[in-house]
Amino acid sequence: MDNNKKIFISLLFISFLAGMLFFCSYQEWLIISWHRPSHHTQSASTIEKKNITLWREKNNSWIHESVHILWSENHKDNFKLLTTAWLAWLHDEQILSKKIDAESVLFSPSGYEMYVSFDHNPFEKQWSIHQKESFIAALLKNYKEQGCTASYLYILVHHEPLKDIHLDFSKHWPIITPQ
């Protein structure tokens, strides 16, 4: 057998094997991972049970409730849990007539903006502007008291700015401790 035939048969065999591997991986019969494990593995995130204080306004003064939540190094998860616990407390106190959840809490890459998306509009239809502003002030106070380092908060519903006839939610709210 001459050299050209051996090379041709070898290339044909290698092409056939490569084609079979590609076909099997495309059909997900064979999973090929091109990633090598990193030598620098991150340490497991420490999660601890933390006692936090939730705040709300009642008759122009602040009242609070202490609850335990799981706190980790992941700020967006922490503030989502904080928001969920606060909303549940408001529902238990019958301030909110329906159960509202935080869909997500995200921070901008710079860390200056925080985005909170609810699964429903948190405001009751009969609420006055003062009640809505009290709700927002309490939300901001809760974030500030738990060490939120963002400067501004955007309030969303289903990842869109909340639509309200009294207040403009296309703009941010400053995260400061209300007086």
C-alpha cells in the first residue's frame, strides 16, 4: 500500500471519528466539557442566621419587628430575603390585603443603583399619596438599616417601572434613613 493511500485512509478514519463525536455531542448522548477545574476554588459562602429589625410607619412614628433570616455574602439574595420578610410582615399586619413577593433584587455594576422588582403592584387602590410615600420610606429605611450601600432605588413591577397615578417611578428614590 502506498503512502498516499495510508494517509487518505487515516484522514478518512479520523474524520469519521470526529463526525461521530460531534454527532453524539450534538444529540447530547455524549457530553464533552472543555473547561478545566480552576486551581483557585472559591470558599463556600458563609450563611448565618441573622436577627434583623423590620420597620414600618404607623401614626407618624416608626414601629419595628425582629425576625430571623438567612444572611450570606450575596447582597442581592440578602435584600431579596429582607424584602420578602418585610412584605410578609406587612401582609400579616393587614397593611397589604394581598400577598406581594419580591421577584428579584439586583444591583447595577457600579453598585450605586438597586433594582427591586415586585410580582404585583404593592400599593392598595385606595391608598393616599402619604400612605404610598410611607411605604417607600419604610422600604428605604429597611435597606439602609441593613447596610445597603447603593445610593438609589428603582421600584419595579415585573421588571418594568411601577405605574402609579400619584408618583413617578421612572426615576430613582434616594436610599437615605428617613427622619
